[in-house]
Amino acid sequence: MGVLNTLDTIVSCMGDKPEILAQIEQSIFEIIAVVLRDGIL
């Protein structure tokens, strides 16, 4: 869960910065897919 918790922290910190979230959104989706697919928890 370390990777997902880290991603959650990043997204939470950027909650008031939609322009930054828009830039990192696709990367975060791809990372989440890899974590879930490969069982990297």
C-alpha cells in the first residue's frame, strides 16, 4: 500500500492546484494500473 498511499498524499496536497493535477493525472492513472495489475503493494 506504500505506493498508493504516496499517490494519495500527492493528490491530496495538490487538491487546491487543479492545473498541476491536470498535468499529473494521466501519470497517476498509469501508476495505479501498474500497481493493481502487478500487485505492487
